[in-house]
Amino acid sequence: MILFVRHGETDSNLNGIIQGRLDSPLNQKGLEQAEITAEKLKDTKIDIIYTSPLKRALKTSEEINKYHNAEVIIEERLQEQDAGTATGRKYSEATEEEIEDFTNNPHKYNAESFQDLYNRNVDFFKEIENSTKNILLLSHSGVWKMLFRYVRHLSLDDKVEEIKNCEVKILKQ
């Protein structure tokens, strides 16, 4: 089984800031969310936790692992999409034209494209998808969207369900 958990809330999430690789820590609500999720998962067998190296994911994984003592592996490929020069901007300040331009020309903003993010995430997932271990992936909403597309055989243009902070989703039974 492969589970996916998005990190707990950060002040940047709360304030609508594009985080990308910004290394934001969890805020108080995020810590509480991580504790609640840890409690929910305490009776779920978890052998390995793969986590993004960003603080918000690492701290969430630490909270969940308090009940498991699982091997924790920091996996660079589970980092959020690099948003380049858009990092730190408020979503609300971006115009429709800027959003479209960013989506179509991410390298113009020194950002990672959706295709690059997808390739990076799927490259990692293919290494673990046939494991007999119970795995928890601790990462970000952008990574969730790419892995969900992969396991459901969807294209990058297909809309996918969102994942809330500290929500638990099953990627593979």
C-alpha cells in the first residue's frame, strides 16, 4: 500500500503565497494538523516514510512517525514544483495573463514545468510502486497532482482532486 499525506499548514498557505521550494515551517495549526493525522494513522502499518526535504514536510513526517518508528528517507524528487521567480508572490496578485504565461512558458520564470515535475515525480514513484512494504509519501499538493495523474492514467491537462493540508489519500492499495 502507498499512502500520500500533504504537509500541514504554513503561514504561506494561510496567506495565499506561492511557496514552491520556499522552506516554510509549519504554523501552529499545521502542527496540530500533523498531530491529528498522526493519531489517525497510528494503527496503520507504515514500514517506510519517504519525505520531501522541505521543513513543512519533514516536521509533518516526524509527527506521524512518532507512532511507527519507520525508516524515514528524505527524497529530493518529492519537493514541490520550483516556482522560480513566482516564489513568494501572492496567488491573488497574479493576473490571468501571467498565470497562463507561467503555465505555458515556465522556463521564462526560471521555474519547473508541469512536465518536468511530472517526470521527476513519476521517476521516483516507479522505483517504489511495486514494493511489498507499506509506504507513506509526505509531500506537497503539486506532487500529489502529478502522482494521482500517473496512477489514474490521466494527462497533464486533466483536472484532479485537490488535497488539503495533512489529508491522507491512498495512491495504491
